[in-house]
Amino acid sequence: MSENTQKSEEHEDVSLYQKLADRAAEAFQGGRRSLDEALKKAGEELTSGGEYTREQAEKVGEFLRRDIGEVGKKARQARDSVIEAVEPHRVAAGVQSGLSKLLRSAADVLTEIAGKSEQILDFKTGEVTSPGTLTCKECGKEMHFKTTVKIPPCPHCHKTKFRKSY
Ligand SMILES: [Zn+2]
């Protein structure tokens, strides 16, 4: 794979993540009650035009669901600080508005998700995730991200598994 192909795939996944967050937030405002429903509707809208495949939308949708689930597990106060971390005024380009809107729209749903015991897998290189801190499980190196990113390998030991905090 050439470097250019990698770059464009990376960009595509990150922008799909942001579009899914936008559309899911809209679906909530349009009266959708559950996160599953909102994400399904968002995925259908984005794949119907042919710009993205079903597989892409499902894969990236899982990354988004995981980030939302992680936030849902937090106490109210901690949750607000995460939402603040993804607010547009903290990010020059304003590209986070979809996610912060979604997190606000989904406040009730977050509580519901928090109640479910859900196994959160490692955050791995190549996956897309919202702003936050990723700590390498191998060497403890921290990477801080202020925008949605496709996770790179650890810059210190080149391993690929991380845990996430905010
Ligand atoms: Zn490392």
C-alpha cells in the first residue's frame, strides 16, 4: 500500500466517524430513542449515496459506539468533562461538533449504556477514536489527541494496544 493510499483511507475513516456522529445526533433530535436506532439510521443515510460501503459504516460505527459507551460509564461530572474536551471551542477546526452534540443528545442513553456491563476491548492501532489520552499497554507512553484520530502505533515501542483516558 502506498503512503498516499494510507493517508486517504485514514482521512476517509476519520471523516466517516465525524459524519456518523453528526447524523446520529440529528437522528436523536428527530426523535430516535436508542443509540442503536440512531446509529443504524446514520449508517443507512451515509451508505445509500454510495460514498461509503456498509462494511466501512459498520466498522467505524463500532468505534463510535465504543467511545460513547466509554463516556457512558463515567459519573455525571466526569462525563461533562469529556464532553467539554470534545467541544468545538477547544478545537480550532470545530470538527468535533457532531460528537459533542451526540453526547449531549444522548445523555439519557448514556445512562442506559452505563448500566450495561460491556466489555471494552483494547484501543488498537488503525482504529478511529475521539479526543483523549491513549496509554501504551507495553511501555506506558502517553499520546494526547485533541481531534478524532486514526490510532498510530506507539511512537516509543511501536506496539499497538492502548488504554484510553480523558
Ligand atoms: Zn509503547
